[in-house]
Amino acid sequence: AGVQRHFGCAGFRLGMYAPIRDFWTPKGHEGPASFKTKCLAAFTSGGISMFLISPADVVKTRIQADTNKGGAPRYPSPTRAYGMIVTQEGVSALWTGIGPNALRNATMNIFE
């Protein structure tokens, strides 16, 4: 789940940055994008990528936090964890904590 989250998030952030930068660049602008435009594009792509990869982040966090002492893990695998979370809590549970996570990832993306 950690690998899914890391590579998915990095891939989305990098893949979306240029099209979003071009979207935020004013019409008729010549030359490289301004620092402000680059920051806005990085912030936007970071937030969107976290929204898209949030299910993997939730699964990773729950597997890491599983403290079933002495017994079998609550989630036997990342794949099963997705199904168990959706069955027991609904699809929206895969986006638990999306607000703070998206804001953190969007802000971090400006500086990476």
C-alpha cells in the first residue's frame, strides 16, 4: 500500500504539473511561467494527486496502525483492506482525512 501511494502520488503530481501550469499561465504570455504560476500549478497538482491517491493512503495508514496484539492482522493484505473498508464503512471511508492530507500534499508540492 505504501508503494502504491508513493508511486501513484508522484506519478499524478508530475504528470499533471505541466498541463495545470499551462492552464494557469495567462493567455498570450511569452517565455517561462512566472514563479506565482509555478507555485499555483504545484499546489493544484499536489492537491488533486492526493485526492486521487487517498484510498491507497488510507489503506497504508490503517495497515501501519493495526495493533491487533497477538492475533491475526485486521487487514490481511492491501487488496483485501480496500474491500473490507468499503464493505464495513462505505466508499467515502477511503477518503477519510482528505482535507488536511490534500492541503499538506499541495503545500509540500510547491517546495519539492
